Amino acid sequence: LVINDRVKVTSTTTGTGAFALGAAVTGFETFAAGIGNNNTTYYCIFNQGTSEFEVGLGTLDATSANLTRGSGATIFSSSNSDNVVDFAAGTKDVFCTLPASKSVFLDASGTPVGAASAGFALAMAVAL
């Protein structure tokens, strides 16, 4: 799994299959540069001017030209009741993200929230 900042491209792919990734948005880098060939990453796809979106775990192909989207449990949220979205025509923003459901953080009182338990947080603090 690779996560990186400022990875954002556009795409005009429609449907439920893999997404052909276009050029980087100005000021951002491509998935090839920021994530790398054959790697998995968390992604978000948003169809500009619509309410269509999908957040999931996907895999880049050998040239990073296409993103194979998640399915089932690897779609974390979407405009289709958290299932794969059948994207309509239009320009989509495709970017690397960290899904909220995968984050671990401390709440206002310092208690771990998310995937880590208090015991895990303590163990990590001791290990560091």
C-alpha cells in the first residue's frame, strides 16, 4: 500500500470498471510519479458537477495508466450506498486519499480513536 500527497489526475472513464488515468491536475503529480506501477493505494473518484463519488482501495497496472477499482469490502464509501459507482459521462477527479475509516488519531482527551486500541497505542509508544 502506497499513500502520497498531491496525487490528482482527471479521467473521462464511465461505468464500473477500471479507470483510465489522464494528465495530472496543475500543481499535482500523476499516480505513476506519486504511487508507482503495480502498487495499491486508497483513492477517491469524484464526477465534477454531480453527486457521484467513490472512495476505495485500488491497484495501478504495470504502467500506472489504469486504476483497477475496489469492490465489495474495499469500497469504503460512495454515492451508491457504499457500493461500486456506475459513473456517468463527465470529467472526474481521481486522487489519492486516506479514508476516514482507515485513520487513527487521538481525540481531544488523548484517547486513541479508530483502528488502534488503547493497548496498541501504548505498545507503539513503548516501541518507539
